Amino acid sequence: MEAIKYYVKGAFQGVKATPEVLEQQEELIADLTAKVADLVAQGKSEDEALGMAIASMGDLSTLVSEFEPAEESPARVPTAAVFSTRLDLHVITVSAGVGAAVMLGSTVIGAWSALIRPGAGFSLLAVLAVAVWWIRSAYLRHRESPDVVEVRELVYKARFRNAIAVWAGVSLIATLLNIASGTDFWCWPIWVAGGTWALTVKVEKWFAERAKFLAPEPELPERP
Amino acid sequence: MNETPISSDLIRGHIDTIVLGLLSAQDRYGYDICKQVTLLSDDEYELKEPTLYSAARRLEGQGLIRSYWGEESQGGRRKYYAITAEGRKAYQRNLEDWKRARRLIDRLVSGDAEKEQ
């Protein structure tokens, strides 16, 4: 009954999304669903029942006007409907691949420059296993539901900035701990892993602009 | 069934009492209340859901009914309404008021002034 949700959410546009409003929407959705089920039980087709139920609601504006309006309509965030599992699989594969390659490269350089002790191989193995697991879980999600459509906000600038900030913070802490503990140079996989995470944002931006991942926008009162 | 549907203006002022009356028998969710109104009225009057929700919010604000979330159904959780002790008192009061008003209005609109003579 996606159509009912679209209808109700649409009616409450421009209203501040307080818990009270969300509850009113939830109540409306449940009641409308019960009404549609009743009409279907009386022999109406699903589409017919949906139309009748929504028409008999009449005007929602009086009810909606009882709630506090949103203070100011926030700047509209650009969104796009994407095949989310397909997109995620590509993003994760590329990011984890790049991250793993960087790690492999650093290990080789490190071993060559004698910066990294042989024991680092184990931590590298663990990190690579995580990368493989990450890609594999994305693949399984994609295989299970290849056509899931999700509307994503295209706000990569802010996300990337946050990711870089987190990466810098985590790297700094790891480095300080590394220096303080006076042990081997073990913090570099954390640098790379954090950087890989930030990289996913850029990769997703790049992929999200490719038509291959764009899904048709969901329409409002269309069939569920 | 009547040819012309009952003017909803005549009923609107009594929606609170109607809702309280339906809830005094048992707890109900929104659509159920609307359905009962249609049944009771023999399809002559339809209580629209938005009107009901507004009334329910008002009654809950006055402490005459309370609400709680019921079991998960196909469309999500249902919100049930229950009458409070305060609500039962208000219902009895409204009912008495209505009966008195009905007798009075019956006399007034009949235009029958025999008693005066």
C-alpha cells in the first residue's frame, strides 16, 4: 500500500514533522489501509478501492492546518531515485578495492623501507578479510533484491567534509596512541581504512550521476 | 433512505457526543468509529476521517478520551481510542442536554401555539 503512504505524506507537506504529526500520519495510513481492505472484501478491485477510500477522505487541509507549519521550508535538497543495492555494490567494490590496493602497496613499500615489521602481514590479512567481507555482504544484498529503488539525497559535499573530518580525527588519535605506546608502526591501516570510508562518498557521487543507477522517480497516486 | 442527505451542519455540533457514545461501549480505532457512524445512520450520514481525527484530538486534549497503539496490522499500528471516567460523565451530560434541546426544538419548530391560547 505504498500509494496510501505517498498520499498521506503528501498531504502533510509543509507541516513540521513533530512526533505528534508522525503519529497522525501513522494512524491515517493504518485506517486507510483498513478501509481499502474492507472495500476489496466487498468485491472492489484494489485500484478502485484505493480511489474510493482516498476520495471519501475528503479534504485533509483542515486537519493538516491544526498542526504547526514548518518554520521555513528548508532549501530543497536535490534527490534522485537510484537502484540502491546495485549502486552500493559498485561503490563498495571500488572503494574497498582502492583501499586494499593502497594497503598492499604501503605494505610492500614499508617492508622494502624496513618501516614495517614482518608481523604487519597479519594485520594486513585481517584488513583485507574485512574488505572482502564488505564487498561480499554488498553483493549478497544486491543478489537478494536487485531492483530496490531508494531516493537518496545528493549532498555529497557535506558528507565528504564530515568523512574527511572523521578520518583526520581518527588518524590523529591512532597516531598519537601509536607514538605514546612506543610500539611498532601499526596505525597506518587505520589511516587507509578511514580514507577508504571517505572515498566511498566520492565514488558514490561519481556513480550516482551515471544513468545506469537511476531509477524512475516514484509517482504520487500511482498503483502500489 | 432520504432523498436529500442530512445537512452535516446539524450533526457537526454533536460529533463529540456521537464519538463518546460509540466509545462508551468499547474501545475503537478511527476507521471503525467512522464505519459505525455510517452503519448507525443507515448510510444517511458519513463521518469523514479528518473530521473524526480533529474531534479525537480535541476530546483527548480535554481528557475525555485517551488513545493507545494497538496491534500491528497490514497497514501498521492502529491507534485505539478509549473513553475516560471524565468522558462518561460528559457523555451523560451531553445526552441529557440533547434530549432537553430536542423536546424544546420540537415544540419551537412545530409552530404550534395552542398552549398559549
